[in-house]
Amino acid sequence: MKKYIRQIYLIWRRGRSERRIKVGRILRNQTDGVRFMYLQDGVNEAVEKGFNMYPDFPDPDKVYRNNVLEVFSQRLNNTERSDIQKYYNYWEINPEMKEDKYYVLAQTQGLLPTDTFEFLAEYYPVKGLRFTSEICGLSKMQLSNGTLKEGDMLQWKLEPSNPYDKYAVKLYKDGKELGYVKAIHSKVFHDSKYKNFDVKVKSVEQNGHINRVFISIYTTEIK
């Protein structure tokens, strides 16, 4: 089976308007299975802002090897739900891989409305890659309602000189700046030498102004 994912980062932030901090990573290989470890620099930064470790993994100095995927997969939707196919479609889940919880965690980002954790995959730029991401920086842009709609195709530009993220990717619609591809997801644009990427608006949340936009990112062959 094709490898889509290098690793998954555990991300924490204090609130919606706060910067995302990499506090841990999840790795999988045939020898060691799935393991989780904290990233000390990220933990130190996050602790100063109120972070207190992931509840099931309290020791920041330990490499966890038991039940890692079982714990994190509790964040995934119940596969018995009547609308599970809609869930798979929204998160661009390959039907052949829907039983792979590591892959599904990466694709869905493990998002819950009740906490401030995210699970962001660092992807390989392979043929057939598709995933859902999000436009970041919208709170600063204050885009008016109707600026974006489902199905809009966006333009993108690498921004390696960005002082906050050398893997930044800025997004545009018809020359208008919108924001950025979510951190970590953006790295695949820089890794790719053989593929192009299309970016399409998947859904828009707006109330007076646009406050959240999810996007579909997928590889396309160079023409």
C-alpha cells in the first residue's frame, strides 16, 4: 500500500486565535508499530501558556509504545454512524484505507469541539494524495461574507522567507490575499518536485465576516 504519511504531529494551542505549537509526534513503522513522544521545546513553550500534557500520556520524558493508536483513535467518528460515508468524503479518506486508523486520524486531524488539540500529518508528495486542510490567519484578514464560497479554486505561493514558518504557503483568490495553508500541511508543497497541487474551497463558516474555511488539497500532474 502506498505511503502517504511521514509522521503525525500533536498540536496544541491555548485558543482559536493563538499560535499552534508542536508538542509531540506519532510515528509508525513495521518494526516498532505506533509510538508517541513529546517534543521538549514545544512542550516547554506550551507549558508556559497552560499546557498540561495529553491526558492519557502524562510523562513528557517517556516514549509511549502501548495502546497509542487505540487512545488517539477515540477521537474518530463511530464507523456505525448512518452518515459515516459523508464523513469519509469530507475528509478525503481513500475508501481502501478507511480501516487504517493511523491514516484516518491524519486525514481528519482528530478534531473535537471540546479541546484544543489537532493531529496534523506531514505528507509525502505522492501521486493521488488528497487531504483536507484549513486556511489560517483569517482573523487578521477579516474577509467579508461572500468573499469565498464552496468550490472556489485558489492560487498559492511558497513563502520561504516568512519569519515565522519557512514552509509557509500563502493563498489567494483572484490576486486577493486570504491567509495561509495550515502549518505542517504546508510542508508538502515545498517537498514536491514532481507534482503540482490544486487547492479548492470545501466549506465556509461566516457570520458578519468569514471566520473558518476548510480546503481540499490534491496533487495534479504537471502539464
